[in-house]
Amino acid sequence: MGLVKKIVEALIELDLQRGGWVVKKLAGEKLLKDIFEVFEFPKGVSAKDFVENIEGKIHVHENLLSERIIYGYTIIDSLRAILELPGNEFIKIYGSTTDRALVFANVSMGRSPLVAIKVTPLRPAIVVLHNITQVDEIGIKIAEKEGIPVVTTILPLDEIKKRINGLLERA
């Protein structure tokens, strides 16, 4: 029994030294929940109402918000997603539909979330950059080219959740 334990511990240690992909895969959904949370709506919500409720400042494609309906949102720890989320798991941030807002927390300029979206075939209805007020120029250009409204908000994440729950109750 002791020999098997030592072999397993050695294999885990080797995996961790190489990035821990096997351990992360075995951790599965727990790891994903630490990186992002998916919230589905029971019915569609106006993208414009969503942005107003989170006190969002629109930086790109304001004209598209009035015509979009969203069916959920995902809060993503941007830094952890970049460093720890395997590429094949990125699609899970969209939940059951791409008609959603992706709320990226832990961003400094807003460029990396938009680059990540650009290199995937799926596009969200809105990108929300949390806790910044200005968006990187390259991020803006990507959003313009891809037709993605970009919004910033400085509301705490718990307050965003609370306000969206309130919006759903009123809808």
C-alpha cells in the first residue's frame, strides 16, 4: 500500500511541475467553478436594461444594446482563466447560449478578454469589464471589428448579482 501511495504522489508532483493539467482535469467542475460562474435567466432580458442595472459605461456599439436580448451572464476570473483554464474548456463559459453577458473580473486593461474571444468561433452579446473605467485601445478595436458591445462597471460583483436578480424579479 505504501509503494502505491508513493508512486501516485510522485506522479501528481510531476504533473504539478508541468502545469498540473492532469490534476486540474481530475478536479473537473470544481476547478471550473473557481474560475467562472454561469447564471441562466428563466426569460430574456434587454441588454440595455442589464447594462443600466449594473451602472455600466458603454464604450463600443451602444447602438446594438437596444436590439439585443440576453438569457444569462457569466462572471469570469479573467486572470485565472488565462493562466489555468484549458482552451477546450473555454466554451463552457457560454452556458446554454451565447446570448449572454460575459463579465470579466480581475482585468487591468480589457485587452486579454477580447483577444480570447476573438480567437474563438463564439461571440457573446455583451462583454463587461469589471472594476476598470477605461478600455485598452486594442481591445476597443477588436470589439468594434467583432461587433461586440463593451461595457465597464465598478460595482462590486455581489452587487451586480443582487441587481440582476432584482431585474429578473421585475421582468
